[in-house]
Amino acid sequence: MRVEYSYLLKQFEVKEGEAKVKYVDLPKQANVEAILTDIKEILLKTGQFTLGQPVAEFEAGFAKLCKTKYAVGLNSGTDALFLALKALNIGSGDEVITAPNSFFATAAVIAIAGAKPVFVDVNNEYNIDAELIERAITHRTKAILPVHLTGNPADMPRIINIARRHDLHIIEDAAQAVSATIDGQPTGSFGIAGGFSFHPLKNLNVWGDGGITTTNSRELSDRIRLLRNHGLKTRDEIEVFAYNSRLDTLQAIVANRLLNALDAITDARIKNAKTYDDGLSDLTDHITLPPRKSNVKQVYHTYVILAKERNKLGTYLAEKGIETKVHYPIPLHLQPASKYLGHQEGDFPVCEAQAKSILTLPVHQHLADDQVAYVIDSIRKFYRK
Ligand SMILES: Cc1ncc(COP(=O)(O)O)c(C=O)c1O
């Protein structure tokens, strides 16, 4: 599986300088001048390079966005999930249920906390199939870790019901779903904790790595605060041996300015997604568009289609100067790192089938209308051939 995919995905690459439509456009950033001024005025003048007011301000702003009582700024989305698991004392001998079609970190945090990742297949929304969760629960299960993949929230009402019935924690992997909602309720506020990423490819991207854990639990928030900063109780005393997982002050300064730009970023992504929906909606014989639900705000971290002849389409688009990706070509249960879990092909058929035909189109906020139109036109030409 691995050899085939890596070879084929190479064909989707567009040569440097030849991209007409880039998958992302990171040199274009929102509020650059204001951020640079803040770095001079706040960071360099005070010399406070760790924690401090910018981190506290961002935590307050982000908690407000997520309608949670607390948010703890961390150095990555990975640690936002990992420290939530550690703070909940989930580790050796425990099992955590999650989806097999996510970014590596989703399973990695469970494994490095010492617990066993237990995968459950996904539905046609690319999210964990709530219908299948209960049969994966054992006496060792401590938590469900649903992923809001692509920026589309998992079926939280059903997952909450299951978790309540079995007395399980819910830790949301909301890395891709900042400001997504179900019936107006934001992701990151459904479970005991939500982990977000501010990696450069994310909707709210800092200038490096960053993350945050949201929670309504004072106890959990305090514990994660302790864990992120060496377990320090006072300057000279540690309560537990712990980590250095703080959100950098510099990144908090960037994040504060981006939080103000988030609505515009999200709206632009939603608009691009809608244009794709409209322009491709009659190609149902060839492609399946992302699901839409009227009570859900999907924020399109990625715009994923299921495409017939996916590999040929990706190669064709690359020849046209359009960068596409596959999220993700190798399911987590088939990764070499998962070998010890004893899975094989066929264990999660929906996820595996999707991995063979999904394609992620560029949907970022800096795309011009004519670029989106060019992608649509190129896909139409491919299937008309
Ligand atoms: C679904 C998911 N979970 C976790 C992560 C980890 O976040 P980070 O890269 O900030 O550690 C990411 C992003 O990279 C992600 O997409």
C-alpha cells in the first residue's frame, strides 16, 4: 500500500514556480504589519519571551470563541491532546477509541500516553461512525477521541450519549475545526477537553507551531497548566516531573492578531467551498462532494472530494499547475508504527476505500475567484475527456 501511494502522490506535485493554484500560500499572512509592530512593542520592549500577557490574552479570547471556561496555550496541537490525556490520567492499560483516517498525531498521543489506540471505522463524512463505537468499548476503554476531520464536526450528540452511558471521557481532536459548530455550539466545548492546532497549514495559523486545550473543568485546566510548565509549583519547586509545552509568547502575539482575522479567513474558505459545490455538483457520476448539514458550520480546513480515477485526476491537475493533496493516503492502522496493534487491510473498509479515492482541493483563504474557477474548469475537462 505504502509503495503504491508514495509513487502515485509524487505525480501530484507541481514544480516550484509552476503552480497556478497553490495548495497553500503561506507567504501571504493576515495582519502582518500589526503583528510586526506588536513583536517590537510587546515582545522586544518587555523581554518577556515565555508566557506573560499575550498568552493569557489569547487563552481568554480562544476560550470565548469556543464558549468554554478555560483554554491553556500549548506548543502544538499534538501536546494539546497529549496533555489532556495525561491530565486525565489516561495511560498504561487503558484504551482510547478514535478514527483511523486522521493525521498521525491523533493516534500517536494515545500511544505515547501509554494507552492503546482502538480504531473505529468512519462514515461518509470522514468522521468516526458513531454507530460502530459501542462494539469497540471494553472494560479498559477510558475515552473516545473523535476527530472533526476536514473542519466538519463529528456526530457529537450521539457520541456524548454513548460516552455518558459508558462513563467515558470525550477528548475532541479539533485540530482542523477551529470555529466549527453544531447548532451554534463550537467544537472544543462538547467533551471534557478539546485540542486545537495552530500549525501553519491550519485555518488559524501561527508563524511556527502552536496549540491550545479548551475545557470547562477548572481542575483539568490547572493540571494542564502545571504539566505544560515543568510541573512548577513555585519558581523553585516542582509538584510533578513534567514537560515544556508552553505556547511561545511570540506565537501568542501572532495568534491574537489572527483571532481577529479568523472570521474573514473562515468566510473565505466557506465561500470557496460553496463555489466548488456549485461548480461541480452535476458531476455526481464521477465525484462525491463534501457533506453539508444545515445545522453544522463546516470550516473547510480541507475540501475533500471522492473522485473516480483519483490518481489520474491528481496527475492531470498537477499538469495544469494545480496543487492537490491526499488526506490521508495511508490509514493509521496500516502505518508501520501501528504494526504492534496487529491490524490488516480490510479491518476498516470505509476508511480504506476512501483513502484510495479522496483528493483534497486547494480551498485556502487567499485563492482568487478565477483560481477556484480554473480548478473547477480543469476537473470538468478531465471528466469530459
Ligand atoms: C487531526 C489532527 N490532529 C492533530 C494534529 C496535530 O497538531 P500539531 O501539528 O499542531 O501538533 C493535526 C495537525 O497537524 C491534525 O490535523
